[in-house]
Amino acid sequence: MIIGRGAEAILEKKDGKLFKNRIKKSYRIPEIDTKLRKERTRKEMKLMLEARRSGVIVPNVFGMKEFVLEIEFIEGKPVRDVLDTLSAKEFADVCKQIGENTAKLHNAGLVHGDLTTSNMILKDNVVYFIDFGLGKFSDKIEDKAVDLHLLKEALVSKHNKVWEKCFDAIIYTYQKQAKNSEKVLARLEQIEKRRRYAKKG
């Protein structure tokens, strides 16, 4: 059963598993298209496996075949759909888990690349990070700061009433657990200043 279609892939649920199939791009030379799809599928698998080894809560990865990634289907709800309706205790716990997962991810030299509440699933009070299609291996302070900036922008956009409280809680946990957190947060401040100046210009 197809449960989603994106610009890069088709998502299909079958036998309790999720199959992410990177689709062919007709505008690319066939040989290049095949190479890119295989490379991106392999990279996403490696990112998820490394994230899981590092203690980040992500779905199990069962393997890949050419352009198809076979992973565990998490039967939960996107954090995007529930964050604004949680009790105070649940809200605090979810924000803490997001901070913990992000810190563990960055400590392992991994960057998610699309850190939004749409790419987090809440199941049995546990937050899973999903969709590492834009992720990469990086220990750069800038890349980690951009990850946090994207998360903040997503919270402001989709959770306008609670974003500040949520982001503060995430950063509180991140600051305690992430390596070089002071440098990352200082760079985040610089990124935000650059964006503000760009908008004024």
C-alpha cells in the first residue's frame, strides 16, 4: 500500500515494513540517475545505522536493494500533528527527547538535514527520528548549527503558540549533552543574525 509520494521517493507499507523507493528522474542521464539513486539510498541506510548505533531513536533498518530502503514501519503519529495538544508533562518529555536525539546525532558526527516535527514520529511516548534523505556525515559546527536553525524555523512555522517553550527545552537538553554545544549555539546565533540582515537587505 502506497502511503506517501515525495519529490525523491515513493513510500510503501507492506508486511509491517516501510519500503522507500527512490524514483527515476527522466531529466537525468540514465547512467547518472542510476548511480545517484543507489548512492543516496546507501548513504541514507548508513546514516540510519550509525544513528541507531549512537543511541539515536530511529526505526530499524533491514537492508536495501538497488534504490529501495527497507525499514521498520513505526505505527505512531507525526510529532507535527500532536505537539500542540500534549499535556504539560508529555510536552516537556517530547521536547527533552528531541534535544537528546539531536545531541546524540551530532555527537556521532551526523547531521539530519531536515530536522522538523514532520520527520519525527511519536509512538508509546517515544520520539523516533525518520527520513534521513537529506542527511550527511559531518562534524562541522556550521552544519550542526544549521540543523538547529532548520528545527527552530519549523517550530515557528508549524507550532506558533508553543515554539519558544519547545525550542528552549530542546536547547536546554542539547546544551547539556552535545559536544561543543557552546560553539554550535554561538554559530546558530550568527546564522540567525545573517538571515535577519539578509531579510532587511
